[in-house]
Amino acid sequence: MIIVKIGGSVFSDKSGRERNFRHGVVERIAEELVEFYPREDFLIVHGGGSFGHPEAKKHGIKDGLPDEPKAARSRRIGFTLTHKAMLEANGSFIDAFISKNLPAFPVSTSSIFLTDEGEIVYGDLEVLRWLLRERFIPVLFGDVSIDIARGIDILSGDQIITYLAKMLEPEKVVFLMDVDGIYDGRPGRGKLVQNLERDEIGPLLGRLNCTTAGTDVTGGICNKLREAAKMARFSEVWFVNGLVPGRLSGAIRGDGFGTRIVP
């Protein structure tokens, strides 16, 4: 089984208008999967892009539920609106995959995961296992979550994949990004790292000035690398440019252009 993460910067323009969706890009990604399905089982996770991120920021979801009743009610409504935006994005993914005759099936992430301080502490994966067994392609997404400590929180697609990699042990995890892979500096300035051992990730995080507090000066890659270090215990991990035709299929075959992290 192969898990594919479709980043928000691939399927939408984060700097553009809210809720824009690159239908042509997602349909082309689906076409690349057609080459391998049903020989390979796939599970898809997509990010928030221009859908969930604006709503989550607007309503302060990351701050949890406040004590003041009126403010808490307002944030609960924002929690629902953020989830609703992600359902809209997910629906567009399902439409694109079905248009290429792929049996994609939507799975609402917030209905199967619980978090504590933003970390997954429970995931009900039985339905996912049965969907895969029956040759569906489950499509999950970065979402809001019910959080034991804060009441509510945000659950990123990267965290979801780390949990799934641990529990399902896929052959590969492929991240689709808007750059060619992992660089040893800012994309476009540093050198592309094409092969990376798991134990080399820590020193690379240091060279990239990734702090434990989560400060990210490299275009969103620090947290992805931290999660990839966890995933690489269980699976081969690829980072490739999802905007370039053929990069996904190359990673699936194992001869792609990008960054490959081995356990």
C-alpha cells in the first residue's frame, strides 16, 4: 500500500482567493495513479490549502476553546465552518478521482481521530482497513479535531500520515509539494538532497535552523522533515514536485526525481 500526501500548495494557490482548486492538476495526479491501480493499493491524504487554513486562522481554532461562554460558542461555530471548508475541498478531490474511474471514497478525518495537545492519541482505523481490503481509495484530509486538553485543535495531514505509517506500515509514503524535494537551504538557493538517510535528518534540521518551537524559515519543510523521520521507521518516504507531470509515478516506481528517505 502507498500513501500519497497532496499538499495544499499543489492543489490550490494559497496566496490566491479563498477556496480555489486546481482541477487540472488533481485530475492529472489521478491519471498517474491509474497507471498503478489496482495493482497497488492507495490511500490519499490532502492538506488544507486555500480552504481550511483561512477559516482556521480566522476563528482561532489552534487556541482551543476559551472559558468565556460567548467566545466558546463562536469558536465552536468556527470549528464547524473550518471542517465544512475541508469537506468542500475533499468533495472536489473525489469528483476528480471518479472522473478518472478511480473508486475514491471520502473519509472525514475528525470523525476517526482524537488529539491531546495536538498529537493523535486515538485513531479508529478499522473502516480504513476494510475500505483498502475492498479496493477503495480512501481520501482523508488535514482537519479540525476534538482535543482532550484544549477542547478543539487542528490536525495536520502530516501528523495523520505519521500515525497511518506507524499503524498500517505502507510500502511508501509520497509527499507531493510545489518544489522538487528537500533542500539543504531555502528552495532555489540550497542544493537538492536526492538521497537522505533517516539518521541524517536531525543534522539537516540543525542546518536549516529549525527550532524545537516550530519556527520554520524554509517554506514549511521543517515540520515535514520531523514527521518524515518518524515515518521512515516504517516506510520509504519520497518528497517530489506534484506540479510536474510524471514525478508521482516516478516515485511510485522507485526511479523518480526528488528526495528519497530510507529507513
